[in-house]
Amino acid sequence: MSIPTYKLIRRACNHLSFSPGRSFATTLADMHCQEFTLPDGRTLGFAEYGDPRGQPLLYFHGFPSSRLEASVMDDMARQRKIRLLALDRPGFGRSSTQPGQQILDWPTDVVAFATGQNIDRFAVMGASGGGPYALACARALPREMLTGVGLFASGPPWWAGRQHMSLTRRVTSRMANQWPWGLTILLQWLVDMARWLLSTAVIRKRLDVWLQEEPNKTKPEPTLETSKPQRPISEARDNLLRMLIDEPFRQGCEATVLEAKLLSADSWGFDLEDVGYEGVHPLFIDFPIDYPSILSISH
């Protein structure tokens, strides 16, 4: 998944309504590698960004990805007084796998997490593959709890027209359904190959040059004040690789294969017509994409 941009997500967040929640102080030193124990004993990994006393927004990462994806929104969330809580879905990052997992199981985990953090009301936002999970929350959660629902470049309903999907996506979906173990082996080989390539001196040098030059190509947001100084290039590189490769595939590729099957299914477990969330406003954004500075990624 490509890294979300400050501009796109900032404009999407402008169309969400929020309600303040109670602040919760964690005792863990690393706010970006926290774990919550669900009622059934599973672990839910999460990271916290933005303003710890701000209005709560639960962020659902793309596919395949992890909670660290939300790190690019840290400064934006802090400036807008948003407490951004990014959750790992089952099998990704620090979250346990879930036997028999379905998309409609996610709202139950979300409610348990919010209750454990003493959050009464919150908004949710799903990016890419996280979009269907945000819709599941809109379908299942009570209105007195859910204050807003945002979809950012959401994964589409495949039943609306598989013929419009790319060949790669269609092949991946077919393999996930008919040959899951083969797809798991293939993906693991690709991940291992990517790790090896990124460990070579030539690729690391090219990546370091890109990290040095990319921030200068991005026009800074006039209202965005960054709170963190630029990090050394080597640290920025490590943070980038951790976000894009290490955490998403921390537990292997089984979760990626299962989610490919769930997202491309003929049904997500509910009909879109049943998502009766009030105040739904389609938002279409048409402007050039500027990639954020990778140097600001926290670790």
C-alpha cells in the first residue's frame, strides 16, 4: 500500500465529526508498540499518535500494513487535537490471529478496545483495505458510540464487478481462495527477497538518496507545524522499512492471504444498503499527490 499523504487524509478528516472522549494514560514507554488484551485472550496491537487529550479517532490500516502506517499523520493529528489510535488487525503487527475471522468480527474487538481505554464515543477511519472494516463498524456499532466514519481510498466491493479488477488482484484472490498455502509461500519468498535487496549496499544507498531528496520535492502545508526535528537518514530508512515490511509481515504472510480472501469475497457479511449511518457525504478529491517527508516517521 502506498503511504497516505498529509493532504489527502487531512481533507478527509475535515469531513468527520468528533466527540471528546476521556483521556487514558498508558504506562508503556513506547506509545507506538502497545498491546491490549481482548476478552477472549487475544492480543490487539495498537499505536497512539496526535494529542493524547484530543478527540478519539480509531484508524484502520491498509492491506497489507500495520498500525505504524498512521505515523505519517502524527503532527496533523496533534495540531487538530485528535487522539489517533491505530489498531493492528488480526495477524498483522502485534495482534494475535483470530480463528474463523470475518470482517464483521472487527466491531466487537473495536468496542472491547475502546471500553478498555475508557473511550465512550469515537470516530473510525479506514484506509484502503481498512475501509470495509470501517463500514462494518458503521453497520454494527450503536450511534451513541460512533461519532463519525471515514473511508480513505477504501477497498471496493468485489461483487460490484470483478472484471474491473486488475489481473494481479484477480489472480491473488483466486490463489487465496483455492491455493492459500501456495500464495503464502510465494508472498513469504517475495518478502524475504525484498528484505535481502534492501539490505544490500547498492539499494540502501539509493534509498538514502531518495530519503534525502524527497522532502525537498514536497510543498509544505501552510498550516502544519511539525513537532519533530529531522532524523538521521539511517534512522529514517530503518523506520520506513519497519513500517512497510517488518511490521506488516512480523508474523508471516498467513494474515495477508486470509485478508485477501475476505476483502475479495462475494460478501463482507453485510449489504452496503444496510449501512444506514446518517450524514453520509461522498467526498471526491482531485489534486496532485505530494508524498510526506519520510524523515518525520516516528519509531
